[in-house]
Amino acid sequence: MTRTVRVRRPSPWQDGPVTIVPISDDSIRLGQFLKLAGLADSGADARALLEAGEVRVNGEPDSRRGRQLRKGDVVEVDDPRGSNSAAVG
């Protein structure tokens, strides 16, 4: 279950609502999280977004599909529809 909430913006790179996506383990790979959060439709889409430099983790660009995310990490994706954000919950 996902939910959208307004969170306090401690950093200038966070500027819109963030969807909190709960995970059952302590960590999740970035490629998997992109799909789980609905930021990418498939693994191929996730790979394309990462290769194009459209993904930021905690405000920093990242292109590693296998990067381990932990609770509290915020992932932001720029695509033609605009910027979307999701946080690991």
C-alpha cells in the first residue's frame, strides 16, 4: 500500500509531494524500488531512466540499478510528464 503525504522539505531539491512506499526488508535495490513505487513501468524502463541520468537519490544523480536504498531515502525521477518522488518507508 502506498500513500502520498506532504513532508517537511529540509533540502532544496525536494519540492513536491512525496509518495511513501513501504518495504518489508531493511533495504531494496534502486531498480526494484523504481518499479515498486510506480516511477518506472518495467525493469527496462528503470534501466533507461538510470542510463539517461533521470534518477536522483537524496538529491544526487545515480545510475546504479543495484544501489541499496534504506528507509528514509528519497528517489526522484524526471520524465516528460514532470518530476515524481517516492521515499522508502
